[in-house]
Amino acid sequence: MKPPGGAQSPRGAGSRGSGGARRTFPPRITALLLAAALVAAWMFSSKRAAQAGSGTQVRAPSPPPRAALNEVAAARDAGGTLAVGTMVVAASENRVDAGAPAVVKLVGTGPAHTAAAQQPGLFASLPHSSLGGGGSGSRGRAASVSGGDLGAGAVASSGGRAEAPAPQGQVEQEECRPSLIVVLTSHKTGTAQARCITEMLEQRYLMQGAARHDHHPPHLHAAAEFAAERLQTQLSGAAGGSGGLYCPSVKLYSSGHHLPRLEDEACPGTLPCPCEGQQERCLSTEAGTIDIPGGSTTVVQVIRNPIDAVLSAYEYHTQTPAPEEWLEQMLMQNMTGWLYSGGVPYDALDALGAFHQALPADSFYSFLRRLPQERGVKLQWWMSSWELYGFARQYASLAVQPGLRFVPLRFEDLQSRFNATARVMLEAFAERLPQLGVEQMLAEVQACHVSSWDHALLASHTHVTNRHPALRRHLRGVLMGDPEIAGRLCQLSAVFGYAPEVPECGGDGGGSGAAAAAGAGQQQGEEEGQAPVDKSRH
């Protein structure tokens, strides 16, 4: 660049002086100039970092137009209402079934309903372009700063990555008590689908590090310990430097297996069952206390008819190849000992050949596949019973535990009435995360329902089961024809509120609401000779 007048700059080409000879600087001056440049760059970056914590807004992406939301939704409901606990919302969109009634079957939370009682989410396999958040380098994340813990230096927005503020000097460490969102699922109750939704929530609205998912909780205090943890700030150059700790105003914890009761902490195992001394009593539905801090806490638990959960687990575990590594790593002899020590009757396991027919090198997977299906599905029931009973104890406990906003949702409704049920979930999240845009998120989470997948993904994904409806009906009859198993399945069905819909448990079998409508629709398709894929993420 030349200065005004056209004369060549003293710093121009060749850095030559008036005599034309190249002018060089002594090494000491060169070193001083380099040091000055580094100091100037550091001061500039420090100023930028300080500005990031002074209320500067990150520009949020524009929400999609209402027409776009209508376009993703398959149909509209007919003006019904949806109630969960004290929440009543309009069920205005129906993703799958436009003809079904607009009332989603919900689960009560009173004592009457309880008297009887790290694998990655599927979201990771979906293209980011379908999630409304851009590629991996442009995923939005906005801060939640409604509480006072973050101070005035926090960034609050509805899009873009938010960084934690640096601590202002040495501040006394107070107890970290953020607002808490907890999402609990179990094996074959919609873990992958719930993870898809919560990952989108995390990426758009939560501080980095303020969300955690345990496929299998390491201990019964996992949720409470995570809630109390302070996070490390990522900023540098501001007061306090990097490495300081802060408490975000909102955290999200999710789990794919049940959290045990505090009353069972002295019992054997990392996720203990009720016990008498060292004898485990895992097949119990007794309520207790789950270690989830109360106060500003919302807990969503996604439940499912336990009979269908077992049938789905059997089909999932007998796929070829094995869908999970542990199936081939767990020796059948070890599995049998674990089941027996947990309270599964010896005679039941012996009748299935678990003690005498399993070869020393048999894995649970190889033995399960080798058994006739009528015996294999029974073995699957006993294998699933540990988690089903634990999930029932968790449900019975949370339904009456004080200090929590408990929102139980049905897996069946999440499939057949996706928009209405997802809206309830998002509205519950918004109670702790006021800046959450429910309508925008509802448009984005359409990618979490299998109706948005192409045929290739539906056909290949291991979590889509019920590809053989006639076989599933047959195996259901096998389970409910066994008095020991049927009695226990009816006990669990009563805890979760499904017993009135199960004829073998004294119900009329008709059900009500969207779940019944969806079941009738699928049955009609099968009677007409079609082979519909169960569009469920199990």
C-alpha cells in the first residue's frame, strides 16, 4: 500500500532507505519489536474475552416460520387438550395419526397409581443438517442465566455457543443448587428417542458441561452429585484466569437405566436392589427415596407397557449380528449366577436349561439365540426383570417424592402422538429453562421421530423392532400363558397404570386415547395383509 502522493513507503518493497541499500535492524531491536507485537496481541485477546462476559449478545438464528412447522407436522389434531399433573396444553399437532382423538393417554402421579407398584443416542447418527443446527462446527448453544449464580458477566441468548464467565476474584464457594431437568428412561422404553431430544436441547440452550447422560449410572448418587458439581470456566485472560469454577443456573441429567433407592445403599452391587442382609430382593416394587435434589427440579420418566418392553428386548437381543458388544462378552454362566442372586427362582432358570444346557463358552447372546423362541423369550423376561422392577421402584418413588415436578409420559404416546407428547416434554423443560422456544424446538425434534426417516434407515437401524408382528403376538401369548411370569408382568403393569388395558390382568384390553387408536390402526394394517414396520424407536 502506498502513502498519499504516490511516494513509496519507507516500509515498502525491500524496506530500502533513501540510499537504496537494504536497511536491517540489530538483533536486539528485532527481538524487542517481536515482544511488543506479542504483548499487543495478548492485550487484544484479553479485551475480547472480557467483553464476552460483559453482557455481549450472541446473535441467535431466526426461528423457522410457522408455515415450516406446519409443513413438518403430518397433520393437526382436532382441538383437544393434554394434561399432565398440573400442566394443560393444547394438542395442536399430530405427527403421525391425524384421525386419532387429540387426548394423549397420561399417567397419574398420585399414591393410587403406585400402590401396586455409554451408548450414544440415535441423534448422533442423524445428519446435522436435518436438525436445524448446521454442521458440527456450527451447532448452537445458548446460555441459561436466569439464576444469580452466573453473575452479570454471563452470555444469554437463544443460539450460538455460550462460554462460562470467569470468576471475579476469590469468591467463597457456596453450595451449587441449579435448576435441574432430569430425563429417565429404561431399556426399550425410548432411550434413543429421548436422547435425541435432550441432545438438541443441550446443544442449543445449555452451558458447555451442564448436561450429562449415563447409559448406566455408576452409583445411586449419580444425579445428585452431578447437580452439585461446579463447572470449570473456559475463559482466559480475565480476572481470575482460566480454571475457575462456577455454578450454571440450569443443568440436565439423563439416564438409560433406573436410579436405585437411597434405602438400598447398604445392599450389594453398584446399583443395589432391596435386600435382607446380603440376600438381594430385586423383584420388589416398594417405593422409597431417589437421590434427586428437590426444589427447582423437573423429572420426566418415559414408561412403557412392560410386556411390550420384554418382547422388544428379545427381538433386539437376537438380531444378527449382535447389536451390542456385551451380549457376546457376558458368559451365560455368569448371567445365570447374577439372575439367581438377584432373586430369580432357581426352578424357573433350570426349566429353561440355564444351569445344565449352557456350554462353558456360551455367551448370553449365543445361548439366547440357540434356545427355541418360546423358551428364549422367557429367559429374556427374567433377564429384563431386574431393570423393569428397578424402573418400577423409581417410578413409584418419584410419583410421591416431595419437592419434585414429576412428569411421567408414555412411550406409546411418544410414537403415535409425537407432537402432542413432545410438546408436553418441552413445556416441562421450559419451566426450568424459560428461554426455551417450544415451537422452534418442536419443529427441530421432528428428526427424532422415525416418520421423518427414509426407508433405508428404517430398514437398517437396530432399534426399530417389531418387524414380525405375528411372531410378537405369539410370544406375548407364551409369556402370559406362564402363571409365574404373567403374575409378575401384571404386577408391573399395575404399577405403571397399564393393567386396565391388559386382558390377562383383568382389564378390558381396549385401552383409551392415542395408544389404543395406534394399536387399532396397526392391527387393521396387518389384517389387510400388509406388513407395516412399527415406526417406534425402542
